[in-house]
Amino acid sequence: MKTSVIIDYLPDSVWRYKRGWAVVAVDVIRATTTAVTAVATGRRCYPAPSVEAALDLAKKFENPVLAGEFAGEVPPSFEMDNSPSQLMGRTDIHRPLVLVSSSGTRVIHEAAGCEATYLGCFRNHSVLTAYLAGRHPRVAVIGAGTKGEFREEDQICCAWIAAGLLSRGYSPESLDTVEIVNRWRAAPAQACLTSNSVGFLKRTGRHGDLEFILNHVDDLQAVFRVEEGEVKMVAEAEAQALPPRGLSQAPQAGWTAARRPHA
């Protein structure tokens, strides 16, 4: 069976991968990191595509935590920011988290009709890659995109995941995928410090989230999948970690890449 992987970005791109694709949503700064952190601590988590949808969803739960941001601001009536570092300081894990962000939770929502939806971030990229290999023949790794930009942190995480699949025999579905993997596969997490997302965190005093993200790389041996609108931890230590990224090989000359994904 042919296996392939593609890197794409923005919520509006997800429709291309509805049939036969497993989608990995990546929003390192900060939605997928926040959601993964919430579930890893034992809290239930429900991503929402908009502030209005989050408010409606919150009505279904008893005393939920409304968390998130839209256009960089915490919406009125929300209890907390889209913040993994803030979550780690809370003890009310019995309260479900309803999470919204400008782009990341929209990617998750748009992927609802795909074969499967996973969350990727720096915290679990290696075990996620190993888990996907062999389970899904076609994988689309989709960065959230912010203000139309494919931010560096998401390119790095997407490249790590795609590189791991390529090393396991998957073929790249686009030339952009090969280029992004070549550029970022061996990059450290700190290479994202040039990102406009990092600049936003610094300008707005969200240094705790930046520190958290950079200091929590491959520290979770767990896979997170979205099932019926809820993020669930579906595997722990089921897959071996990838070799160190510095030992990764460049894409082989024999690889071919289609410019467009197959419908």
C-alpha cells in the first residue's frame, strides 16, 4: 500500500484532506500545546472553532473553564488565556476545558470529517510520528497559520513529524513538503525564536508560555486524538521515539513529490 505525507497550513486548507486522510493539527503557539497539556494533566478538553461556539458548548457542562483568545485577546467572560503554563498551575482538573483560538482550534474543527484527527506540538511529536506510521497510509500535517503566515514554530513541528514518516518509507505529496522538511528537520525548538508568534508572546508579557513551550520538547510519551469533539489521550509509550534529529538523513534523491494531493 502506498503511504504518503503532506505539509499544509491554514484552516481553509483542511477541506482537501477530508477523504482517506489522517490530519495532524499543529499550533505550537499555543492551541495544540494547551490542549495536549490539559488532557495530559487529566482534564477533559473540547476545542471550539469560535468564541460563539465556545460559549454555546460551555452551556453543556457544569462549571467548565472557558479558555482561549481571539485576535490575541482573551474574550470577555473567559476565565483564562490560551495558555499551557497557566493550566499547569491550576488544580481544578475536574472542570472541563472549552478552548478557542484564532486559528488552531479552527483547524481541529475543520478536520472533523477526516479519517482521524490528531494534535501535534513540540511535547509529543516523536511518539505521535511513530504511532501514525503504519496506522494511516495518508497523513496531512497542517499548521494553524496566523494572519496568513506559516509561522516558524509550526513549520518546525510539521517538519519533524513529516521527516519521521519519510524515514519510515512514506513519500512526500508535494514539493513544499520536501522543502519544509529539508529546511527544518534538524532545527532545534529554539529556532522558532524569530517567529512573529514569539514576538507577540514577548510584547504581551506571556513569557511563561514561551518558556514552557521551549522547555517541554518530547516530554510526553502520549498520543492525542480528537473523538466526537473531545481531545483524548489514546496511547502511552506505544511507539518508540525517533532517532535524534541530528542523525536524520536528508530526503533521498529517488523520492518523487506530487504538487497536489490526490482527492
